[in-house]
Amino acid sequence: MSKYGPGKSLPVGEFIWGHLTHEVPKPEGNLTGRTALVTGATSGLGWATAQHLARLNVSTLVFPVRSIKKGEQYVEKLHREVPTFRGQVKLLEIDLSRLETIPAFVARLEHEVDRLDIAILNAGSTKTKYTQTSNGFEETIQVNALATGLLAVLLLSLLDKTASMPQPAGAVPAQLKPQLELVASEVHFWVKPSSLPQSDNFIDEVCSEEYFNRIPFMEIYNISKLLDVFLARKIAALPAAKNVQVTTANPGLCKSAFRDDMGPVGAWLFNLIAWTAEFGSRTFVHAVLKEHPSGSYLSAGQVSPVATLACSPEGIAAEDRFFADFARLCEKYAPKSEAILADGTRQ
């Protein structure tokens, strides 16, 4: 058995049945005195997550946004829709399709807030046609994995600092490790072993146009979410993350623009089983309000095994190659990450 356990499979029938039967209660607690950050907070799952946190009285919410003007509209909307919210919302610019904006964002964040108790990295992208970012990477892979991973690594310093600070008075739960959550998905169960890049230049291969055109576009999305599972496990094992709880969470299939690309039968099935963003985002908040093994994957609010492929020798070898390549990318765009990632590529 591998160090990650045997893993499991997810047949389509089990996936559908789970969406029809899972129960995830509304999160409860009191986040008074705590600071939370949510990427992708101005739409879909991120917006629903922000509403949950506001309802739980979080004192400071950080919205990383591409447009401050658009963000201001959502701050006003949040106060209207959650009238009990008395905290503040900080808007800071970032663009995950431009990796160079991430270190600058983190530097501003460290200047603007004294603590960071919760970071939920939810922002994502899905492209049906090959789209290359200004950094030279395929956009789905960059936004969902590379940029999210770089942001996660750079947030560790502030999260670790928070771990040494007093717990806020009146907060529930009273004791809460700083939380770093990467949003994954159950679609990582469906990645085919033959789709995994085989070269040592893992990122260059998975981001190439030839690779994109060789496999179905949804497989690219599935792989990006498998990479999030890899990232969480590797980051959780870093010495720099010893005081931080790192998790991945699966929001399930939620109503979104995905159905626009489906035929009538597919759209009907989608609408039958898809959850609302409010329901799907509950699992994000459950993941950060309870103690879980760092590096674990949560589905429907509960710790769950990951895919068999992610636990196999082949999958672990792919994880090692990817993370070594990812560490080099981090050091290129954020030299300070070298110290944070120390020993991470030799796990």
C-alpha cells in the first residue's frame, strides 16, 4: 500500500447517487476576530462561500479581484444580502492568468492585514479551446493549479505567523489552526493514466497545444483538479506548513455555465443532479471549521479517499515530477518561495 492509502474509484452511478442523496448541513460557528480570504469570490461558489463566512461574523474578508470597481459592487451586495455582517471587506488586485501579479498581491496582503486564519482558493477556469496565457501556459492549468499553487505557497508565511497569535475571544471554534484550502473536484477520479504527462518537463507538456489537442478538453480540467490534490499533499508536508491545516475540498457538481455547452439530454441530467452553489460551498466551510488530517481531501463535508490513480506508484511518480517542476516555476516568479519550499521536492 502506498503512503496515501489504496485510494478508490468513483463510478458514474455512485457519483449520481451521491448527488441525489448527500446531506451537507449549513455550517455553524462564530468567526469573530478572524480574517478569511476567498479567491473567485465575486461569482458562483466563491460568492456563496463569502456569504457563508459573512453570516458567521468573520471580522475581515479579503476579496482578491481583477477589477476593484467590480469588487466594490460585490462588497455592497454582500452587506445587502447578509445584513447581519458587520465586518470589513478588503479588495486587493490579482490576476491568476498573470503569475507576476501573485507575489505583489501577497506583499500587499501582508501589509494590509495582521493575520490570516482562513484561505479558500476557489478561483478556476475551464477553456474549451486552447488558450495560452501571457506566461506561456495553458490557461485552465495555470489558473486552477499553477497560479493557485503559487498563491498557496506564498500565503504560508502569513498563515504561519497567525498560528503564533492568540485565538480571538468569542470565536467558535475557539481553537482553530490557520486553514489553507485548495478547491479540487471529484472529476480527478476520472483522469486516465494514459493522459498523464510522461516527461520531466511536466508543466511544459501538460500546457502544450499538442497535448491539449490530443485529449478531450474536459480531461484537461480533470487533470487540473488532480494537480490540486497533488499540491495539497505536497504543501501539507512542507516544514513551512507544519502549523497550518492544508486540505482540498470537492464542492460537487454545481449549477453553472457548464450546462451551456451540453445538448438537451445532458442539460436535463445536469439540472437533475447539480447542487446549488450555496449547497456546494458548504463543504468548503466545513473543511476549514473542523480539524482534519493536513493534506486530506473532503467531499460532502467529510474526509474521503482520493482516486486510486493518485495513490498508485504511477500517480505518485507523476506527483513528484509535477511538484519538482512546479517548485522551479515558483522560484522563477517568486524567489522568496525557495526558502518556503525547502525540502519539498525531496519528499
